Amino acid sequence: MRKAYLQLHGAVLLAGLTGILGRLITLNELMIVCYRLLFTAITMWIIFSWRKSIHAISGATQAKIILGAVFAASHWVTFYGAIKYANVSIALVCFALVSFFTALLEPLILRRKVNLVELSLGIVTLLGVYLIFHFDTRFKWGITLGVISAFLAALFPIINREVLKKTNVETLLAWQQTFGFAFVLLVIPLYSLPVGAFRWIPTWSDAGWLLVLSWLCSVWAFQLSGAALQKLSAFTVNLAFNLEPVYGILLAFLVYREDQLLSKWFYIGFCLIMAALAVHLFLTQQKRIKFASKSTP
């Protein structure tokens, strides 16, 4: 059990490391995602094919995976854009809005009843981001991209959950990375119109960090979380991944000393977001305990 917890928090730490690497790599946000998806897709196809864990899927399922891949790739582009135009901490604080957008979008897409508690806590999170946005004008463009990134990050897991009713997670991931890479390739010519010419070939240093981003933060993080899920409950795994922004921000403070660049409004907004997250986790745990007690004969 101890090994499973170490694997789980290792996966969360690797996920938090993506922001650090996004700032370290000198390519723009689109090319970071392009190479990350390329390296990850190739690696996953090799590993999952060797394990014979990639299954045949129908055309309808492929269409859903393509839609999810477009949202996922767009999420990563805007996430790294938020880092480039602001910093790692700002991008990760905006990422906390995923819970708000999920509470809003999931009932609309899946035709479920709106959870008023989750929606209320999401609004509190939105207020925390607004405090940072309103009082710290230096990062407005980065915050805007971060909010768009959170919106997109709430969309593709909803689609993925529907896809996983038809196939396994390895098949989904391999195809999603592949379709995402194809989408980014199509976007590159259009992206150069508003942005202008940009460097698309990585330096040797960038190539090394891109491999770290792909192999450690994508492939290995998936392997660790998958191994942990075999021993721990899905609730425990999801609970731990809520710590991803916290780990990422602490790493940004440690590596880039971003704590010296942020105003008091960042910390006020961040505390408000963390309070909403803590209440949500507490209520979720209480609901789970209540459900477990009712299920026990």
C-alpha cells in the first residue's frame, strides 16, 4: 500500500512538473505541444502494442476521440501560452477553474441535474481568479489564456468518460495523442498568421526537455497512476490529483522564485481557491462515507 501511495504522488508531482518544463523550453506554446504529442504518441504505440492492449474501435468511437483530442491539444496550447505570457503559478491557479467549468458543462452535455454545491464552490474559485485578474494587470493576457485552458480541460474528460464505455484507456490514450498531433500539424500554418514567423526546430537542450516532458510527465506519469489505481480507490487517486496545482506552484516558487514576482492579490485569490477545493474534497469524502455505510449490509 505504501508503494501505491508513493507511485500516486510521484504521478502527481510529474504532472505538476509540466509547468516548469513549459517555461524552460524556449519553443513557443504550439511547438511544445506538437513535439510533446509526437514523442508521447510514438512511445505509447510502441509500449501498448507490445503489451497488445490497443483494441479495434468503431468509427463513432474514433469520432469522439478526435473531438476529445482537439479539445485536449487546444487545452495544452493555451496552458503553455498562459505560462509564456504570465508565469507557471498564474497558469496553475487558472487551472483550478476546471472544477467550475466541469460543474457547469457536465450537466449540459450529459443531461444531468446541476449540482448546486459544486457550482457554488466553482463560483468561489472563479472569484479567486477574478481577484488576481482584476488587481494584477501585468498578467491579463496570460490569465485569459489560462481561463480558456481550464474551460477546454473540463471538456475533454467528459468526452473521454463516454469513450471509455466502449474501449480501454490504452486505446484511448494512443489514439488521442495521435489525433492531437495531427490537429496541431494542421493548425501550424494558421497559427503563424497572427503570431508571425516562429522557430519550429528545437535546440538540443529543448529536445532533451521535450523528451522529459513526454516520457516522464506523460508516459511514466500514466504508468504510475495506473499502477496506483490497482491498489487504491479511484476516489483516492482523484483526491491526490487535486494537489497538482499546489505541487506545480511550489515547484515554480522553488525553481523560478515566482513568489517574488506575485502581488498580495495572487495569494488572496489562491487562498480562496484552496478553501473552495478543501470544502469540495471534504463534502465529497463525507458523501463517499455515507454511501459506503448504506452499501454495507
